Amino acid sequence: MGCWGALSGALVLVVGCGGATERSGQSERTTTTQDVPERRPRGSMSPANQEITSTDARGAIESITPEEAAPGYPVSRVVIAGQAPVAERSFVIALPDEVAIPFAVGDSIVLSIATEPGPPTWQPMNLVVTTDGGELLAMSGVTAPPGWTFERAGEVRRQDYGGYDEVDYHVALSHAGQRVVTEDGHWRRLAASDGGWWVAASATDLEGSELPPDGGPSWSMMIVRAR
């Protein structure tokens, strides 16, 4: 799964980004669920400098600069005005064509990046962008923001690794009394009383008698306010 265990795409947020866990010496995958549609990239947000594991930056957006990306999957570098080193006040966002970036140059935003404890092969990270007033604009990570819930919603596929199976799940995201199930990593639109949202998520777990020492559940979500 992409960091799928994580967010897959041109750039990956390393939270199994859905949380992919790196493993060595794996046997060839055998997909036992038939006719499962191919997972497509869902998007990501990550620090512009991968050495940055935590920061809080506040200010007007100074620039949004397109970078090289795969067709249909735009990537942009966002820089917030300020005196701190650029690496501490910038991030990269990648979204499919149908999901617009929910902010523009000149908008005042707050960027928060926090890394949570995790196994050596999976470093859960949360990147959250809000307005000055604290309203959510976008998030990518493993912890649902206030007012949101995240839960598994049915098995997608099961892959046999010999001593254990890797199981991918659909994920349900709920907010303001509305619930939507993401289908195999695809983006879904959620209409709530506080406006529209785009959401994508993934979850993976391992089952069996011979689990790898670094094995365990992994998951991630991305939420973007619709414009």
C-alpha cells in the first residue's frame, strides 16, 4: 500500500503515506482478490526539505511554484513569507487535476508539521494547513483533524507473502454528520454543512503466524477543502 501504506504520487508523505512499510526479502505478491481496480495516486503534502520533521509557520503565502510532475498530477511548492529559513516555512503539495489547491498567493495561512513516534520503517507525519482563524484548508497524515473520524470500511484486497497476508482496506471518513467511503485510494467528494471537501485515504494491516518484526497496521488520509 502506498506509503500507500502512504500517499503515493510524484511526492510521498512517509506515513506508510497511507503508510507503506518497507520490507526486504519479500516473496512475489499474489493478489487473491479478483478484478480489483488499480489504485491511483491520491496526493500528498510534504515538507519542502525532507530533513524538516516539525515546524509551525504563519504568514501570507509568498509564492506557489509549479514543479515537474506526472501528467494529470500537478505538484506545487508553497512558500510562506517570513524571516525563518525557507525550509521551515515551505511545503510541497501534489493533487490530481480534479482537486484544486485550496489557497492562493496572498492568503494568510498557518502551516504545522509534526512527526509522531513510529517504527523505524514508518515515520508517521502530520502536515496541516489552516487559515489564521484555525479553519482547516488541507491536511495529510495519520491523525484525523478535530471534527473528523477515520475507520476501516471493508477489505479491498489480500496479498499472500507466505507466512502472512497483507490486507488493504477501504476507509470511511466522517465529518459534520456526513460519511463517505474512499474506494481503493480514489478521491471522493464530501458535502457537509461547512462546505465541500475532497478526501482520500488508505489502510493496511498484516495477518498471519509469521509477521515480519517491523510489521503492523498502517494508514493515512488526506483532506482538502473544495474550492
